[in-house]
Amino acid sequence: MPLLAPAQDHEIADIVALVNSAYRGELAAQGWTSESYLLGGQRTDEATLRADLAAKPGATILTFRDAPGDKAYACAWLEPTGGEAWYVGMVTVSPLRQDGGLGRAMLEACEAHAKTNGGQRMRMTVISVRDTLIAWYQRRGYQLTGETEPFPYGDERFGEPQRDDLAFVVLEKRL
């Protein structure tokens, strides 16, 4: 059973490496979770992640690891957004450990954490053309809300778009 723990400040560089390897890395390109065909460059960086954590009180990055002191092999961003909703994003599993149910377990851990802290709904955004990923979340109870958000073109902190039709769809799940 994985050990669930919030990421610590000294682990942020390792979290960034994990996220970038899963979303844009060489091994990720072989898996279904990759978005390298949509975006080049990095998924995140240390400065951005630190700034986001500092700017969003209550936000955390939950991690899975084998034992205390081990490097995380899965993580997710979790943030209370006010009221009953919590945002979950950046759900990540190392490409070396995918296809073992860890993504599902991480998502369930985030939902349990939110519910324990008063959350009644989970929300997330997914790039609209990532049909396989959207379907995966739908199988876990998330539903498209009909809402969309613009993709941050021109902000290369999140990567270099390979196409001009990117947007985010919003999914939500009642807890």
C-alpha cells in the first residue's frame, strides 16, 4: 500500500521532475497520459509551483511513496476553492509505475482528503482534445459541466502549444 503524504518544501524539485516526466518526458511519450503531442517544453517548473503554493492558502500536493523519506512516484495538486468545491489537478504517476491503479488511488485519496475537510464537490480542468483522459475521469464519476476555460497561450510556463485549438473543459464530481 502506498504511503500518502503531503509534499514538503524540500521535495518541490523532485515533484517538478516527476510531473514533467509523466506529462512530457521521453517515457511519457510511450504512454496514454502523455500530452507531448499537444505541448512541447515543460509542464511546470519549480518557481511556478512554489509561487502557486504560496498564492493559494490551503493548497497542497499530495504524494504517494513507498516509505518515509523515499521519493514520491505519484502526486496531485489539491486546493480548496471556497464553499464546498475543491480543485484537483496535476494528477501524476511516474511512467515507470503506470497501469497499476495508482492514478485511481491518488484521485480517491484526493477526494477523501477534500471530503474530510468539508469538500462536497471536486472540480478539475482537462485539455479539451484529451478524449482518452476525459473518458478515464468520467469512468471515475466526473462529469463535463459544459464550462470551458481558455488555454493560456503565450505563457510558456505551462509548455509550448503545438496547435491553436486548445482549451480546457471543466469536470465535476459530487462527493
